[in-house]
Amino acid sequence: MNMLTQEMIAWLQALSTLFAFLALLLSVVAVYFTVVTFRLKKGSFLRGQYIVSNSIATNDPYVCEVLLENLKDRSVVIFGIYLQLDNGYFLCLEEFEEDPLIISPFEVVRREYDPLDGYSFNTRRLKIDALLENRRRTKIMLSTTDGMIKVKKPVFVNKPVYQWFKNHFIITIGVDRTNIRGKSYGGATKYLVSLFNDDELIQAIQLYGHDHNYKWFRDLGGEASDLTSSETVQKLFERVILEKKSKANRVEVIDYQEALRKRYEDYDLEPWVAERRSWIFVYVVGRLLTIWDTRRLRRENKARQKQNSSKNSQIVTSEQAEGAEADNANHK
């Protein structure tokens, strides 16, 4: 009986120790989440990036895009977006004095800017090309209700297309669509018929090469011969309008296949069939071949640079010789 009592006491002590440990663990977890919640609510923390562009529309490089992400669980009220180029230089990108920009918790905001005429301070023009190129010393600064905030952490937007520069076996497959009036109708569409009542679009009808087999097309009086060209389709729907089978008073027909041919005339229309590839083939063989191809291109570029420099030196030498001969002729 004493042995059983001692065993029960030992089990009770073990259980009490376990419960105490679990209570301590729950307390630590609760304190951790309390601290994390407090940090998310306190202060401001944003990350962002900017893109500098060059355009034929302007003689100066300019910031064409700013991306900001709010990493706090509280809104940020912004009165201005600036770029600190160096000590004492602030480039004003945008100000919101009358209507502040509000970034909600965990929201991403993207601002785009058009080409500019130039830069100025008071009435004096400035050139800031060298300052914009030095990205290490450039920081995004925000004017907020908490004062000036420096965007410390950049936003890294990773896309598969960037991986191609390290491995040419990694490709990003694009999706091609031809938009007409803001909508794509698919590559199998043969004709696009738009029915208008004056200037109001009533209906857009997609016609395919086999539509003459359907009852709705035959009810309009259509036959297989009406699908041979955009002109025959135009005449068919003009008859539909004259016979009052539609509320439209005007029809417009687009030869969709002809539009596709014009758009993709520079494409290689013979499709390349994508097949499954092994991990080793893509990430080992592909990486090694990319390194070899990059070095080969560097050697070829260096060889071209040497050839161009030698040609330029020959041109300069010949010009100098011609100049010397002309001087001698003048002396004589």
C-alpha cells in the first residue's frame, strides 16, 4: 500500500511539473504575441523602392514609379513623398497637402509619374543625374503625421524572368491576348460582329467557322457562304437590321483572324512543344551552359571592342598623315 502511495505521489508530482511547464509555456507565448501586437501597433515601418527611367520625352532621368508597403497594423497618413539624394538634397516627388495619402495596414501603394521638363530650385535649373545614379546614398523619405519617416527596407519583387539571366533554361511563358474594346475574344474567333444603336454598343457576337451548323445562325438567314469573308458577314447582318431582327441600326465587322495575322506577323508561328525536363537538366546542365555562354559573349565583346579601338586609331593616324601632307604642301 505504501509503494502504491509513493508511485501515485510521484505521478502527481510529474503531472504538476508538466502543468507548471505548460502554464509557463503558455505565458511565454502570450507575452510574445502581446509584444508582437504592440510592436505592430506602435510607430511606423514601411518598405519601398523606386525606379529611375530615361525617356525620349525628356532630357533628364526621372523617377517613374514608387512602391510603398505598410508593414504595421496601423494606417499611415502621408503628406509628401521625397527622395533624399545626398546630404542636403531632397527631391520632391509628390505632395498631398490638401488630400493626404492614407496607406492602410499591410497595404501596398504604387505611384506612377510622367516625364518631366527638368529640375529647379527657386528659378534656377539643376542637373541631378549623378545624384540619381548613386542609389547607395539615396533614400525614400515620407512626410507623415509622425514626422519625416525614412523608408529603410527595400521591396524585392522577385520574378521568374530575373532568373533567366543566371540560367537560360528557365523561361517565363507569356500569355498572348488581342484586346478589342477592352476584351479578348480568343484565337479561334473568325469574325467579331458589333451591333450598335447609334453610338451605343448593344451586342458583340463572336463568329466561328462552324457557326452555320447552328440553328441561331440559320434563323438569321445565314449560310456557310456567309462566313467566307468579312464583307459577306457585313451584308448578312445588314439584312438582319433591315428585317428588324435586331434593335441595332449599324453593324461593324472585324476580321479577327486578319487582326491576329497582322499582330503576330513577326512571330515564328511553328509551335515549339514544351516537354517535361528533369531537375538536373534545368538547374545543373542549364546553369553550366549559361556560365559558358556568358563567358563566350564577354570574350566576343572584348574582341569587338579591340577591333573598334584599332579602327579608330587607324582613322586618327590617317587623318594626322593627311594633315601633315597638307601642311607640307602649304609650306612649299
